[in-house]
Amino acid sequence: MNEMTTIARPTTLKDWETDQEVRWCPGCGDYAILKAVQRTMPEIGTAPENTVFVSGIGCSSRFPYYMETYGFHTIHGRAPAFATGLKLANPELDIWIVTGDGDGLSIGGNHTMHLIRRNLDCQIMLFNNEIYGLTKGQYSPTSRVGTTSPSTPYGSVDRPAQPAAFALGAGARFVARGFDVSKELPNVLKAAHAHKGAAFIEIFQNCIVYNKDVFEDFAAPKGAEDRQLWLKQGEPMVYAKGTKGIALDAEALHLKTVDVVDGDWEAAGVIVHDVTNRSVAHMLVEMRFGEFPMALGILYDDPRPTFEADVVRQNKAAAEGKKADLQGLLKKGQTWTVTEGGPEL
Amino acid sequence: MATAVEDRADGERQSPLSDAVVVRFAGDSGDGMQLTGGQFTLSSALAGNDFATFPDFPAEIRAPQGTLFGVSAFQINFGSSAIDTAGDAPDVLVAMNPAALKTNVPQLKPGGLIIADEGEFNDRNLAKAKYDANPLEDGSLAKWQLLKLNISQLTMDAVKPFGLGNKEALRCKNMWTLGLALWMFDRDRQPLVDWLNAKFAKAPDLAAANVAALNAGHAYGETAELAGPLKQHHVDPAPVAPGLYRTLTGAEGIALGLVAGAQLSKLPMFFGGYPITPASAILHHLSRLKEYDVTTFQAEDEIAAICSAIGASYGGSLGVTSSSGPGIALKGEAMGLAIMTELPLVIVNSQRGGPSTGLPTKTEQSDLYQAVYGRNGDAPMPVVAARSPGDAFECAIEAVRIAVQYMTPVMLLTDGYIANAAEPWAVPDLTTYEAFPVEFLTEVPEGGFKPYGRDEKLARPWVKPGTPDLLHRIGGIEKEVDTGHINYAPGNHQAMTDIRKAKIDGIKVLDQVVELGAEGGKLAVVGWGSTFGPIHQAVRRQRAQGADVSHIHIRHIWPLPANLGELLKSYDKVIVPEMNTGQLKTVLRDQYLVDAKPVNKVSGQPFTIAEIESAIEEALA
């Protein structure tokens, strides 16, 4: 988010749509995410001209073309680096990075890590569909073991990266999760924007051509209450209509699921979600779906000073009281003057 | 280099120590030879000599003491007339240990003087330098004059009153040596004394010990003069135009030129860099210049360095990145994006020996193909090459000018030799430089806003994000003419490829001049970059002997000056000395169908004047 971007001029969803024909496959989860973002922007009240969408390469990275803002579709994996230079050049801009599991965690994993550890003020939307879509269906760094694809006809053997755990491990101060068609997604985006610093959002996205319904086990509307844990600040971590909850096994130091009887979550030892609790956040991002519900919403949110603010502050302090006298600078160092009488210091 | 207003070099020098002298200080990496050389350089400047230097140090940070690969050397050529190179063969070699002697003595001129610290020629050091016998004793140095001094002991004696430990006392050896060198060339010690006192202001004992060592070395020269080969020699000042001078390295020249370019274009500068030898010095210089509206960013890798710079250019800053060959290779894809999105950017390549890691601390000019051709697709990009530290200042400004006026990335080539070498530089008057302020597009122009519309130079408008009413998207996918929308149509790609090429081909650069000699004749020696010095001096000497030879030195490698083809065709023969296997030669043959012949050297060392002279003689034979 950016403090400077709040403006009086109201916008509507239409103001954020471009005249470009959207070129994703019919039924792609990206459409839902695009709509969610376009619906959220008027609500957070930023100005389109102060907003920049920066992307890498991949299906998700076509996103900027469809947002009536400034946009930069860059090269594979490097969007965080472009965003860093752009934000340092103009800290007033509100920057959204759009990336995918291949773009942001494979070819660009290094940049994602450094953007997060530096804590550049921006929103990072990582569309995770567990597949390379634009290159026609190869397995990706988040594909589950055994994924068959053109490049892994006998099934993939390498263990997948976990985006939220990766982000938190890199030092993220904001980690959230949502999925393409979730009605909660705009709220997640709003919270990410409200966070000053690098806000990392993993968005599960359904690639209907190459990895159809891979998230159906938790994203399907039917039975969703039993499989989704929507985290809310200050509220107990309960799901399944309040009949189950997440508690801490204090001896083994890990989370466990407990039954909540008659709504008495306290008696069951259910934890109250505190978005600033980093230890619990580490456990939430590692929670294995199946044994546990899928943790969604704001997993962690505890701001720290941002990179660009510190750079600006240091630049100002270092320049304090000094004049930009280039002619004077040229004359510095080991100098001497040649006169008719010869050289002298 | 060549600040002297009048050239007095006239063919072969009669006496080895006459109007110009070459001194080489060589020692272990820890002996402080670069510092000694730097201070001797200042003293040469104050004596009014013209000079050029060549620091030659190992890639290892702290190579094991006494080893052959741990030798660090600094060569200076100073004289009373124009000096173009750091000199071919040294007249004087100061060898602080056996390894320094072994690696450097082969280059010493026959009859030249060796000053050796015999205190370091013990069994252990001789073994490390792989000497079977002590060369100071076995007569193997007979073709040179040898002065053996126990510099270690003499230094220890001189600094004894200051109660330093053995190790600290021995660190003063380089000042003792410098003191002796100052006496040899009749130099004033006071500026060095002042410098030492300032340097060790917080440790007065160290200051006093170093001054004592300096004085002792000087006094040794005075008293020992009559005994042996040591003679005092005075080199007259070179006739130099009055004005303010300073020493300037190439890295300083680039950094200052970039700042000047940013000021002339009225832009803040953003510099994205990643540590790499020998380019890091530019990042170091710029990171201290915050008050000049310079933001420096040490990125996580070379790719992030250039991408952040492009991001900053997109945001309205002057984006700059810098590296050496291996890092430039990593930046290739991003350069293509800057070409496609038509954003200004300056990419500095401080070339070093390649391929791969190659020779990180040695010089080479082998990235010319990479600069001109090294990207995927038809991706034309201007290339400017600096010939010397002072010229690097001018070239940096030129690179910025082209980048912002034509909305294009520009490659600025320098090399390890220019980056580290120092030369006297007449401080320019900035008011004499014409400003080229950038005008961003801030409102919808008449006829509507076209992100890929063009001005008379074929440059597209530069719009800063944050500007109302000019919202648009850019990216690496082929752009539609004018609108900049994604467009894969065959005709559109042809049109855009043609436009990108025409824009770069149409860049206005100054006509090529002949540096020395005449337009037309028997032979042109065509160079670029840091070979300027040896080519210039060699052509001057050959002309003094009556040879019909001219020197042409190309700054604009791409696009080439409009008159260059005709100019080259006005000579019977063209030779192209390069520190590579013939890269500019290939470009010239391709562009002009001239029979340019290569003269190549890829030893990690600059050309000597003699090598170029032989090439000229051979071509004219």
C-alpha cells in the first residue's frame, strides 16, 4: 500500500478495465482473480495513474494488459527487480507484482526472496496453479510428487515448494492465502494493500487445461466448511461450522485438530488467531492439508520499516548539508595547478 | 596521458634515462606496491611530468606470501614530453622479494637497474619463487645493473625509535623504497610527508615511523650515490597548458561522467550494480554521491541489477548498470527488453580477459561482439568505447545523451586497464558542456496519445507512471506501431524491426577524425578503446622516421561514424590492433568491405609501443 495514494476521486470497476481483449483460456481461474482485483481497487481508493502492475512471464503475467493502470510486462522471473528500481525511483507509486509458481518460485525464486527480505512496499500476488500453463503443461516447482506432465511422463519425483512457507522463511512480514473464486479474495487483497511493506499473497488458481481442479479437495463449495480454515484476527481458529478447531500440542510443539463440543472452543484449547504471532504463523504455513484444513486468509501481518523508506532516509541523511557541486567534485582528490612557473599543489 | 601540449618524442630514445623513464614497483600483495605507485604518481604530477600508469595485481585477495602468483606490481611512465602509455620495458625495477624479481625482471630493459631487497632473499622465499640459487649472488642478472639493499633491515633500523612491533615496522618498507625513488628522481618529499601525517592522523606513531622510513630511504640515496649504480636523474617538466589538473582513473572518469550526464539531462540517477572485478569501483564511487541525486542499489545478482535500472528508467530516472563480461552476459535478456520497451539505459562494461571467468584482473577488449551483436533477435544497440580515463568522462556523457535522446539502452565499453590506470586530467569546465534536458510527456498531445508514436529521431515519448491520462502498458511482446498494444501480425513485426534498426542507424555521431597523420595514404592503424596510447606513440615514432602511416581511433563502435567507410578506403592498407582475436576488424570488413588486417594480442597485458611499431613496419614492408 501507499499512504500517498488515497484520493478523493472515486472509481468504479469499469475504470480499472482496459479495452484489450482478455486472452486467457475460457474458464481459467485468472478471470476470477482479475475481476476480484478490479472490484477491490475502487474500494481501497487508489488512483489508477499511481498504480503500476508489474509482471514476469507466464499466463498470470499477462495481467497488466487488462488493468487500466500503468503496467510493465517484463521478463521471466524478474518482476521483483523491476519493481524495486521503479519503487526506488518513485516511492509514491502503488506497485502490484503479478507472478506465478514457475515465474516467482523457479526462475525468479532468487528475486522473490530478496524482494521479501528487503521488505519493498508492494503487493505480490503469486498465482499458484502447480503447473506451467503457457509452455503447455510441464510440472512446476509447486507440483505435487507424482504429477504426470509432458516433461514428467512417469510422474515428478521432486518435492514441491510451499509458497507461503518460502515467503515467511525469506522474512515476509505479511503472508496471506486465497483462491481464485473465493468471495473472500477481495478482503485478502485489501488487507495486503493496507500492509505497509512487502505483502505476499498466494492465490490458488485453477488451470482448467493442464491441471484442472487440482485444488478441488479444499476449494469445492460442497463441504468447504470442513476443509477451509479462514483465519480472522482475534478470533478462534475454528472450522466445520464451529465443531472443530486448531490447538497447540504444547509438549510436541506442533498444531493439532480438536473437536469443539457445544461451541466451547476455549475448553477445547483452540488458539485465538494473532496475526503478529510469527511462531504460530510458521506452523500455519506448514500445516499439511488433509490432516488439517487449508489455512486461508491473513496468516501473518506485522509490519516493519520498508526498504525504500530506509533508502530514501539514508540518502537524505548522507546528502544533508552537502551541495551538489559537481565542478567542485571534479576538483577533488590529488590535484595540482600548472602555472607559468610550473606545477604546485 | 598526453596532456603535454607539444610532442617532443622523436623516434628512438638515445639514452635509457632521458626524457622519459619507466619505473616498475613489484612486491608481495601485502607490500603496499599500489600505494607506493600511487604516491609516486602524485609526485610525478607535482614535478610537472606527463605520465601514465599501469597497476597489475593478482586476482587473489591475500595470495600466500612470497608466491609467484601473489606478486603485485605498479608501473609508471613519466616524462618531459607527451606520454601515451605506461611504457614498454621498465628502466628501473624495484623488487621487494624473489617472486617479484622472477615475474618482472624479464621485461626489464637490458642495462636497466634492479633495486632488490636482499633481506627478503632468504631460502624460504627463494624456494617459494622456485629459484634453485639466489639470483642476487649467482650472476644470472648480469645483463642488468643490480643494487642489492637490505631494505627490510634498513627500514627496521629507521623506525626503531617508534617502538613498533616487527610486523608493523616492516610495513614501512614501502615508504623507505618510495623515499629512495623520490631521491632518484629529484623529487620533493614534503607532499608525501603531509599525506602520511593526514593518513595516520589518528596514529601519530605510525605517521612518524612512516615519515622516518621515507626520510631514511631518501637519505640512503644521497649518501650511497657515489658507490654504485645508483644515480640521481632529473626529468624536466613536460610543457603543459596552465590549468587545474588531477589524477583520474577510468572508474572515476566513468562515475563522474555519469553524474555529469545525469545533471546535463536534468535527471536523477539510479545505479543498479552487483560486485564484480574490475567494475565494482564504479559502484563504490557513485554510492558516496548521494547529494547528486544518485541512488545506488547493490542487487542480488547481475540480472536484478539491470532489471532494477530499467525499472527506475521506467519510473523517470536515468537507469545505469555496470559489470564485466560474465555479468554482461547475464544481463543480455534484459537489454533486449530495454530495446523492445525503448527505455533509456546505460550499461557499462569494464572488459576483462575472457571467456567465462577468464582473467578477472587482467585487461582485454574481447567483448566487442557481445556489445554489438550479443542479444537474441534483431536487437540493435549503440556502443561507445572509451580510450582513456579522461575520455571515459566524455564517453559517459555521450552514452547518457544518446540513451535519453533516442530512448535506447547504450553500451559503454571500457576495460580493466582504463578502469585502474591513472592519468593526469585537466579538470574540465562544466559550463562548456551543452545541456540536453529531458522533457517527459505530461499531457495528451494533439492527435491523441500514442505510447509508441515517434519524434523526428524516431524516439518514443517518455511518460512517468503517476501521470494522469497517459496510462499505458509496455512489455517485451512485440508492440503494435504507434499504439504499443500486443501485436503478432507479420507486417507489424517487419515494421517494428525496421523502425528499431532505423532509429539506431540514424543516431547522429561526430564524423571520424584522423588522430595523427593524414586522410588517405599508405597505411591506417585503426584502434578503439585502451589501445590508444601504444598506437598513438607507435604511429608518432614511425612518422618521425618518415613512414606514411596514420592513426584512426573509433569512439562510436555502433553506429559507426558516417564518414568512416570512405575514410578507410582512402588508405592502401588498414591494420587493426586489438586485445582480442580480431573483433573490430570483422565489423569493419563487414560494414565496408575493406581489407582490414588484424593485429592481435590476448595476453592480459596491454600492447607495447614496440609491438605496434613492428606491425606498422611489417604492413609497410
